[in-house]
Amino acid sequence: MKKFMDKDFLLNSETAKTLFFNHADKMPIIDYHCHINPQEIYEDRKFENITQVWLGGDHYKWRVMRACGYDEELVTGSADPREKFRAWAASLSRAVGNPLYHWSHLELQRYFGFEGALTAANADEVFDLCNKKLQEAGMSVRGLIEQSNVKAICTTDDPIDSLEWHKKIAEDPTCKVQVLPAWRPDKGVNIDKAGFVEYIAKLADAAGMKIATVADVKAAFVKRLDHFEAMGCCASDHGIDYVVYSPASDAELDAILAKALSGQAVTQEEADKYKTSLLRFFAAEYARRNWVMQIHYGAIRNNNPPMFEKLGPDTGYDAVNNHNCGEALSGLLGSFAKEGNVPKMVLYSLNESDNEVLSTIGGCFTKAGVKTQIQLGSAWWFNDNKVGMIKQLTDYANLNVLGNFIGMLTDSRSFLSYTRHEYFRRILCNLIGEWVENGEYPADMETLGKLVEDISYNNTVEFFGFDVK
């Protein structure tokens, strides 16, 4: 029997161990998609207790605690931090096979020096140990980033954001990590969702212009794109319910926008036409600026109406959708190609059965000098687990070129989540090691070592164009 999560955790062959310890583990981290707050980086926040840094905002953990029957007061409420931690510890011990079990214990090992297993019985002991550790130098936000060997972070930012905290970070010579904004224009694209009219008014204010037509919307976005580009932005992200492709004339689009701005509800067909136009516009802008366009789709959000009313979005009440988007994706990317505007892209579906669709359609669009111009994104959200990662890596290898993959991201709101990169790298090395041990690839450790280093770090730097030292 192997020891619980020891140094060889998930590494089941000598090849895997060599690839991980001699190559993957030595590479820095580029976290090119996350949801952390740049203000906390600038202010170098120190956390008061482990509950604050571990459970605050983490809807992954909230779902597990609710599934174990805990009252919402212990999940997102104002219960005592120790009581919340006890509830989490008791929940975690039941979550065998859940990636949170591995993630949580990697975080306890790497940041707090705790090598055991967290249980209800030792919850108070671990709570006190972690809180004591959090008071030490090097355990502030910047300290956690530095000890994780993170070189660059892309936050997720709305086009109307002033980016004041990014500016302050860039001007602070004591901050050792590069923190860049990433463009997330969903509120100006989702014409069929609540708050669209109010958002367009805010966009007009931010751009310093009036908005009455779709051309005005695009012109306002261009001004904000310029602002983001001046702050070093090189990536966008679009969170859409499903992929759309419904071309329409300018007159149709203006009529749809006018209808929405007058307070009338637009139909799904009208919304799809507006969204298609905006996505095509953004793709052209990204191609011109050499930005990477990321598209995340496939979630059914806010499934529990009473809890949405009580807690709002992103609180653990989303699920996997099974919308068929193949034909729409083909049409959308084809329209980019016809206009000569295919940017570098990363495609993510919350439904892992879409891996083959995304990878094969994306593989139809290539560009000289770019390694896999349209990438199959890393296993996302509900797929961000051992089985999901192995499937995503295997699908990528089967249908594209695994050596071109841009690797892992945290997609997290926590500064302790960088261990997810380690988790991914262990799984990557073990999978490749298995192929070598089975005689499916030669034991050429020089080539394999370079490949693992590229997937872990180098490909990301090259694909996004990060200027890191």
C-alpha cells in the first residue's frame, strides 16, 4: 500500500517520477485565467484565519458542505470561522474520490506543512496550526504567490473597469509578479439578460460617447479595448450559455438593440443575432491586436431560484448543460476565417463530451508560425478532476498535438489554488510515463522532458506572448 499523498503521489512509474521531478516541478506558473481580486494583490492582503482564505468565495467547497446536510449559516453565513472549518473538515472526510480531497490536502502540505489527513477529529488542531502559520512572513497574498513560483496572472475584468489596481501594481517595484487584466465583455453581449440596458449606459459613460446603434456599441468597446491594451492585456474571455451563429444585417441588429434599450424583451433568435455580431467583431479586434480569445460555454446557471435570490450568482447552483453546439461553432469560426479574422483561441465546454467536437473543428483552422491556433482548453470546472484531466489530455493527444498544449490554469478565487498546477503536472507526467512504460513512445527523456516543460509553462508564454523574466 502506498503512503497517503507522499512525494510520489499520482506518479506510478519511474518515467513519471523523472518527468515530474526533473522537469515539470521545476517550471514556473502562468495563471492565465482566474478570478482573484487585483486589489488584494496590490494591498498584499493578510488573512485572519484559514476559513477566510479557504472557504470564502469557494463554491466548490460550498456544494460539498450542502451535500453533507450543513445549514447555509455554516456555508456562506455568519457562523463562527472555527465552526465553519469543523463543518468543512467533516464534509471533506466523506468526499473520497472528489478532487477537493486532493486539492485541499496539497494546499495543507505545501502552504501549512500539514502532512496528515484532515478529519472532524483533528479539525481544531489543523485550524489552529493553519491560523498560526498565516501570521508568519511570506503568508500574505504576495508571499503565497511568490512561494508558488507564479510569474504572471491574468485576472478577469469588465470593459468598464478603470483597472486602477492593475496600474498601481504595475507601478509598484516591490511586486514581483506580473498582473495583467483579461477582457470579459459578457454584460455587453448578453442582450437577453437582466441588467443589459443599465450596462450599456455604463459602457457609454466609460467610453465617453452616446450609444444608440450596434456600431456605437462596437465603437465604445474599441475605446475600452485600447485602454486594456495599454495596460498589457493580451487575453479575452467570453462566458456564453451556448455557441451562437446567426448572421444578420446592420438594420436588423440596430432594430434588435433599439428594442432592448426601450425595455422590451428580445427573442432568443434576436439575441443570437446580436451575440453573433458582437463575437465576430471581437474576433476581428483580437486578431488585429494578437490577443487570445477564450470561450467558455455549457453551463446551466442559477438552477435554484430561491437560493439565487438569496445569494446571487456563482454560489454553487450551476450545472452541466448538453447543448449541441457543433454546427454553430463551425459556422462562427468559418465566418472568422472568411473575414481573415481567426485569432488564437482556447475553447472550453463544461460538457466533456464536447472535447472531440471542439478539438476537431478547431483543428480545421491553422496558421503558419502558430502551434495549434485553436486550443482545446484544460478540463474545466466540473471536469477539473483526475478523470476529467486524463480524458482531456488523451482527447487532445488523439485528435491534435499534445506537445502544443498550453496547460493548466486555476480558474479560482483563492490564492491557495496554485497547487492545482502541481496536480495537473503530476497527472500529465503519469499519463505520458504510462505510454512510455507500455512501449507506446520511446524512453527519449530529453525529448519528453522538453515536451513536459513546454506544456507546463513554455507553450503558455509563447501562445499568449507574455513578457516574463
